[in-house]
Amino acid sequence: MFVRKGTIYIISGPSGVGKGTIIRELLKSRPLLKLSVSATTRPPRAGEKNGIDYFFLSPEIFEQAICKDDFLEWCPVHSHKYGTLKSEVMKQVDKGVDVLLEIDVQGALKVKEKLPEAVSIFIAPPHMDSLKERLKDRNTEDQDEIERRLAIAQTELSFQNRYDYRIVNATVEHSVKEILKIIERRSLVL
């Protein structure tokens, strides 16, 4: 019996652009879509659970995983390391499950290099002022960290033309609708 392989959808964009909110709505709209759980060396934020929000690894364990080539991609981001465990993603894809990767620009480019068939979607802010407001409204970073993230966002925005798709997140509803169209078109092709 033939089992269709799943598709990997990369969702990335600057910190604070609304990737997490968009992904939560996508998962509600399409229950067969699964979010890959990334590994990180950063400490958990309030309410985050190991294995659900992230795999929270010590820097030493993360380094061991790098040495064993356990990551599809990994990158230093905002003073910590983040990575996508190969085994977690490929297990789902081999079962025919479509997998979302919420990763930064560096990671997205690495995954596309290794897996050109992965579909990359860049989420852009309507303008930098809206991004700054979103970062402030989160209340998870101090002013210096917000400024640092905005500077990084400028660099990340320069890579958006290397993605298969670009969506401006003016509203979550519009962004979700556009991504669902991409997924539907892709499903019809396979």
C-alpha cells in the first residue's frame, strides 16, 4: 500500500511578527497538520512544557546532539541555540503527515539546502513600527532586547526573496487563509 509522504512547511520571519499565533490558528484549521517541536538551550518561559513547546536541552546535551548530527538544522539565535531534530520531523513525514517548522531565517535556509522540496513561507510585518509594537506588547523582553531583535529583523527581512512564498501579516485571519491556500494547492499537486 502506497502512503503519501508528508510535506515540510517552513514558517519563518522576524521575532514578534506573529508566527506563533498564525501557527496556532493553522493547527486549529487543519488538524492533520503537525508542528515540529524544536530543541533549544534557552530556559522555558512561564507555562512552557518540555516536549510540547520545545525540547529544553542543556548546552552540553545540545552540543552532543550536534556532534551526532541529530539536527536537520540548528542555529545560534538571540544568545541561545535552537535546532530541529531530524528524527522527529522525518518520522511524521514518512507517515504522510504534513509538518510545520517554525524556525528562523538561518534555519530555513539550511533546511532548504538539505531538503529543496520543503515549502518555505516568510511572514513579514506590515511595517517596522508594527513589529516594534508587537514585541513591546508581548512583555517578554526588555527594551535593549527589543532593539536588538529589531536590528536582527532588518537583516532577516533582506532574505525574504529567497523563500517560496511571502505573506504580510496585516491580520492573522488573512495570513492563515493564504497559508491554507498554499497547503491546499500543494496537496492537489501530490
